[in-house]
Amino acid sequence: MLDFPEKIYDKILSLAIKHNFISHCREYPFFTLEQKLIPASAVRRISDGNFKKQNFSCGLYIHFPFCKSRCAFCKYYAENCFSPKIIDEYLWALNREIELYGIDFSDIILSNIYFGGGTPTLFSPNQIERLKNIIYKFFRFDEKTQISVEGTPESINSDNLKEWRELGINRISLGCQSFNDDILKRVGRRHSVKTVFEAFDVIRKIGIKYTGIDVIFGLSGETLKTYENTVQSAIKLSPDFIECFLFTPGGRTKMKRFHPIGSDLDSVIRFFKESLTANGYRLYFSGNFLGFVKKSVIGTKAMNQNTEEVYNQRASCMGLGPSSISQFPQIRYRTASSVADYIKRIKKGLLPLHYGVFAKSDDLKRQYVISRIGYYRNLPKKDYFNLFNVPIEHDFLRELQYLKRTGIVSETKNNFIWHFNESEMGHRDFFLHVLRYWYAPRYIRKIAKQFEIS
Ligand SMILES: C[S@@+](CC[C@H](N)C(=O)[O-])C[C@H]1O[C@@H](n2cnc3c(N)ncnc32)[C@H](O)[C@@H]1O
Ligand code: SF4
């Protein structure tokens, strides 16, 4: 904040947008800019120690980096190709990646498993069975473990879904994006609105416990009318959960500009919140996406555990497959960024690590503050004290005083509260807030040096 001229922050922001880093603004330190290799021996030692701890809670994320084609808004790593031979090789590599850790994962019961992508529902029944054998060989989970798969409506059929159910899937998330056929066409989706309803019929017939959809705001061509259509159709479809994402443009997205209607994203978000909560849904999460769950669904099992647990930065998650992130209290790292590199390294007998950071005590504090702001917009004083054994004012008095003076933050007896408007939550304004007020000066200096910013 207070430490660097405004133009430094602006230049880092442009860099973050250019390199598709902006979506990582809730992860601290901003490790995507660090690009430092960490030794496999440290990764093994730390993972081993964690998995031996009693009561260690950990999720598992497996990235499936393949799609049939590339959607214009997509920021995720996925190869735009699909051949059974590549999937077979990927499955071989996944099995080998787990073996290469050389540790016993079976002492703990996983809290959740997430098959994300890309499009995991493109697997054939045989490939899902192979995946199932891998998961069952190395990991333990039980009926309480939330096991989710992501998919596209057109890739759902009863044969592959039955096999996913055999694997233990109890939650499915279908990307619908918009309930307007011309918007779907414009962004390169391979399904129509009708396909979504047909896919849901299959999912309900097969009996996957929790069903949900993704939609996205900010695509070109959307108007208040198309958003109304989306909300009405979503209510008619009646999934257990609805996740609404704010489109974040970046290096991997073909679409380079966010398109709110006029510039009034806030009113669109308010519209989603008001109409869904008036029609049987409860807002359970308001961060980089809005998470809604049906009021009639009891408990938390339909909610995205991956978000709740990992993003509040107190739980751990192991990431497998290319371009996946693993997060433990002591370390965070990313695997090889492409399928080719991932497979090449595994064939050489190496853990396919890309880069990562070790967390220091100051990092953990800042990371906690950033994730509280990003996901909850408040920070309970007692939680901070319980975690770090000091009052937050002891560590960040200058920042808090400044933010209170500017009206961004207010203080109550037990909490600090952030007064952002909706659009600041998923985008550049939030990124700038984090960078200005919560980044340790040494990281700003490091980024400036690395990218020759002055
Ligand atoms: C891994 S992706 C896609 C899953 C599946 N392949 C599909 O297309 O439906 C999960 C969700 O992230 C959201 N998403 C993708 N790119 C995004 C971006 N640039 N900004 C915000 N959300 C994005 C989309 O809503 C998408 O459904
Ligand atoms: S949105 Fe889904 S289907 Fe489209 S490119 Fe991204 S991961 Fe693939």
C-alpha cells in the first residue's frame, strides 16, 4: 500500500491479466509469479508427514485436461483434443504419479474428491473403471466423502454415468453457462439449452445424489433479458446447487473482455441473488463465484467442499494430473503445465512438479487475511488470535487504520468488515486491493524485479 507508487500496482495488474494470473488473486503468495522449482524430496517429506498425522483432513483434486473443443471464455488448462490413446496414456501417468510420491495415503479418509477439468465426463466406461481402480488402490474414503465430477451436458449418457456412480460419485456439476442458445453458440459450446434438460433427465434416472450447474456472467451478448431467461430456466431445472461465476479474462481465454451490461455488473449480481433466494435457494458463498444451494437440501454435502475447505486456507488438498495445485499448510505447488511435459517427466521417473512456494509465518497470516476478505468479506478477531497467537492489530495496525479511514473497512467488537461492492469481488479491483494492502513489500519488489517493472 502506502509503500509503492500507484503505477507499480497498475503495471503488475496488467501483467497479471496478460498472464492469466488474476484468477489466483486469493492465493498468497502470488505463487504463479514466483516460478520457482521446489525439490521433489521436500514435497515428498511434507506430504508424508501430513498423511501420517492423526486427524489430518485432506481433499483430492484430479485434473482431467481434455475437451472436445475450446470455449471462448475458458481460463482452464485443457488440451483441445480427444483420443482414447491419449486418455489411456494419461491414466497410466496418473497411476505412476501417485506411485512416485512413494508414500502411504491410506492412513486417512479423504474429506472430498473432485474430478475436474477439462471435461472428465468424456471418459468412456472402460476408462472410468481404470480410474476407479487407481483411486481405490491408493486412497481411502467413505460414505461421508463428497465425490464430485464436472461435465458438459452433451457428454452425459447413462453408460458413462452408471460407471461414475460405481466409482462413488455423489455430486455432479454440469457446465450450462447460459440458458440462451445464441449465447451458447457464440462462445463455442457444443450443447443447447435442450441438451441440458435431457442430461438432467439422465442424471436423475441414474440417481446421482446431488446435482448442480455452473453459469457465468459477463459474456458478450448477454443482456438483462438473457440473464432473466437463465435464472428462470435454472429454477425450472431445479438443481441442488447453482454456481455462478464472474467471467475472468486472461491469457488462456479467447474472449479478452468482460462484458457486463453497460457497466452495471452489480445489478446483475443482485438480480441473481434476489431471484434465486426468492425461489427456493440459499446463498452459501459469495466470493469469486456465487454459490447457491436449495433450501430443502439439508446439511452441507451439496456445497462445493473444495471451495469451503481449501479456499478458507485451513485445509489441505492434494492435486494430481497436469496443471493441478496441491496445498498443504507448509507448501503450495503446481504440477507440470502441459500433458506432454507431465507424461515426459513421469516417464523419466520424476514427480511432475512445476513450481511452488514454501509458506513462512508471515505468509500464512497474509494468506489468511486475503482469503477471509476474498471469500467472506469479514475477519473475526478471535479466529486470527486463535490461529496466530497475536491480535491482528499487532501485525497489521497500519493497514487496518488506513482502510478504516478510507471507509473500506469498519470495525465492530468482534470483527473487521470489508465494504466492497459486488464487482470488486472477482476482478481487477479485488486483485488491486490485495496487492496494495496485503502483499508483503518484499514480494512486490520481487515481482517488479523479475518483470523489470519500475
Ligand atoms: C473447469 S470449468 C468447466 C467444466 C466443464 N468442462 C464445462 O465446460 O462445463 C468449470 C467452470 O468454470 C467456469 N469458468 C471457465 N472459465 C472461466 C473464466 N474465464 N472466468 C470465470 N469462470 C470460468 C465455467 O462456468 C465452467 O463451467
Ligand atoms: S469450459 Fe469446459 S468444455 Fe469449455 S474449454 Fe473449458 S473446460 Fe473445456
